[in-house]
Amino acid sequence: MKNSKRGILISTTPYDKRIAIMEGGELAELVVEGASSNRVLGNIYKGVVQKVLPALKAAFIDIGLEKAGFLHQDDAVDRNALLRREYGDDDDDSPEEPVDIHELLKEGQEIMVQVIKEPISTKGARLTTHLSFAGRFLVCMPGTNFVGVSKRERDPVKRREFKKVVRRLKGHNVGYIVRTNGLRESELEIAKQMRELENKWEITNHNFHTQPAETCIYKESESVEQTIREYFSDNTDYVYIDDREEYFAMREYLRMLSPDKLDKIKLWSSSESLFEYFKIEDEYARSLQRQVPLPRGGNLVIEQTEALVSIDVNTGPKVYGKDQAKIILETNIDACYEIAKQLRLRDIGGLIVIDFIDMDSDDHRDIIFQEFKKAIRRDKAPISVAPISQFGLMEVTRKRVRVNLMTEKTEVCPVCNGNGHILSLETTLSLIDRWLARAHNKAHLRKVTLVVSRPLVDVLTQDMAKMFHYLEYKHHISIDLVEDEFAHVNQFSMYDDKGEEITDQFNFS
């Protein structure tokens, strides 16, 4: 593959689904969902107002999940004003009237809300009453008559033409935003997608009036379909899928949207795993680690807390000498691009504090500020950056809508009571799977002894040993399963047919 190509890789197993976005031959974004993940992002619920808190300008809404959702006043007021501020080019000049949350909502009131941010840690889902149904070309917004066009279209004449077409075709009391992917689409395709999105809204509205409270009345599309919708465009060169069922489902989905691009979707049939071929396995493993190496010997240390994420930039062994200031600058520049990459890979959000290596020169500090702004240009998430402070710290805020990789794929360690993390059983099983793939392809092993903890034995042997037989069949390897009562929950060891341990030979960095 040429380094300039952009692609999407989708890998499916019984225990997780992984979606990789490739840019310039490198991994740019990664979405990983375990089989037990209960995604609610984008879902719409018939909720009940549990408590209204005027002092916080917010309300808690019971939507039937473990924790009540959080609805801020800004997500409950008139949407037209917010959209005008965002796009600044609509013809609706209706005045804005400030309204308090207690005037909008009463305890016990039934309300239709949509999840805009997944529940994270001890916090419930973030909710909005500003509903939206996203298609590949359009975003449909019930309850508003606003019509907007992607900011990528800068020609004012074309913007006006787009809005005229949308206003003529759209239904009553629904607004639209024309997405970047829709700027080159025909009027027929725009009209076709409008009918699909408005039909979703009609069904959802019907469900709200007929179904009981605290239930989901609209479920968002699966992650693979969302990824195609969000990332697949004219600039996409390839989409590889390693699961036949997923492959045919995706072709059927794309056949309705863009039949002329069906040839870009390909079924991965090589004996080497999809993610191994594209060198993603090591990147994925690093994305779950606390320490990340830099090209010239330095490293990043990423620490996550409830309030913020701290990133410490450390020097390598060559920091001392005559060119100390130059080496520090180069290491900090390396850190800018690696941090930008890790923010996307791990989907880190909220407040991020970066402690760069101390620089004496104001010019060097400004260079780092400018380099970091360059590094984050490809990030689709809303992100803002402040210059390096007098204390040598850079503050970054980034919007996150789903649980980040570290939270999703690790568990709080029962031994240290939350001071550290261990890999979850799902992730450990994934590592065993990928270890076997690497061992089979590089050493052509036919038999191994797998030593694991009791919980992992249970996972492998439940449901008539479905997972155990899956691993043997997939990798053409005979496995002797041995329980070690002293092994940690996420620990596994591999031995060859001579009884020699070979775990480290095929481990991931």
C-alpha cells in the first residue's frame, strides 16, 4: 500500500470488534468494543425527570440505565439560536430569550432525550433534547427549521443553492445540516436520504407516545456502520473486513448509499491476520500502556485521573552536552506529534495537562505551541490549546464522546485497590489470540501448552469450550490448557512441545 493512502480496517472476533483508521500508512484512530460493551451513544430514550437543580443549571434524567443521565440547561433550550451561533448563516432571526432549567422541566415529567456522551466511570450519560439522526450526507434535526451547510463549502453562492434545495425537499418542523460528504451528491440522493432520516424520526416519535418510560425508543447504528458513515469518503482508498458476515452486511449497506464505491470494500482472506499485516497489533498494545517511547530516545508517561489526564515528556540519554537546548527542543517536537496521535488513538478527552521538558527560550516555547497546533489538525474532535504557561505546562481540552481505550479495555486491579490497572479478561483473551496468530505465522507451531489463571480457564471452557475450540481451529494449533492457581487474573504463559517457555518470543511490545 502507498503511504499516501487512507483506509479503514475492520476486524471481528467473538470477543471484540476493532476498527482502525489508517492515514498515510499509519494508524490514526482505533475503536475497540468488547462483546460485553453496552454502547448507548446516539440512542434516544423516553426519560423521566428525576431532579431539577437550578443552581447547577441542570437536571438528572432517569432513562433506565444504572445511573441517571445528566442534562445541562444549554442542551434543553431552543436549538435554533445555538445553531445560528455555530453556523452563523441561517435566515431565522427569531430573538433569543433566556430560559432557566426550572422553567423547562418539572420532576416526574416525561421527556425525549438522546445520549451525546457515554457513561464514564462514576458519571452517567450526558444527554440532550436536541435530537439528531446522522446520515452519510445529512444530519436531520427534528424540532428546528434550521438549514446549514458544512463549513468546507466556502462559496457563498453554492451554500445558498444547497440551502434552497434542502428547504424545498425537507419535511415540516425538521432541520438539516449538509455534511461534507453530501456536497457533491445529486438532488435525488439528498432527497432519498431525507426520507430515510425523517422516517427514523417518525418511528421514534411514535415510540415515545406508545412505549413506557425509561426505555430506549431509538437505537443508534452499530459501530462499523457508524465508522463507514463518518470516515468513508471519496478520499478512502480501501476498506478491509476479515469477517464474511460483516463484509456482506457492509456491502449491502454501502450498496444503498454509494453503489459506485463497492469495489473499495474487500474481504480479507490472507492467512496472516488483518491487523498483523498492517502492523497495528504493536500500536494497539502500546495504546494500553502508561509509557510511550519517542523516536529519539525520550518517552511520554500518560496518567489518567478522574479530573484530568497528565502527560509528562521525559528526555532520552542524550540530553546532556553542548547541544542540550537543541536536543530538548527536538524531543519536545517529537512529543507534540506523538501526543496528538495518542489523543486520537486512546480517545482521551476532558482536560489534558502536558508537562514538556523545560525550555529556557521563549522562542522555543512558541515553536512547541505552533508545532502542537499543527499536529492536532487532523483530529476531528473539538480541541483547544493554550500556550505554555510560566510553569512550563500546556493545557489542552478535547471533547470525547465514548469511553477511552484505557477505561474500556482495562479493569481496576483488585490487588492494589485501584492504584494501577490490569488487562481485562476480554483483552487478555485477545492477546492470546494474537500471540497464537503470530506464533503460527512466524514459527509454524503445531502444538503449545497454555497456562492461565482460573478465571481465564472458565472463559475458555464455558459454553462447551466454544472459545477454546475457536482458538485451536483458527490457528491450526493443538492447545493443552493448564490451570495455574497462583497466576494473576490476566496472566498467561506459553510452552512448546519440549516444555520450554516461549511466551516472550511472540509477545507484543
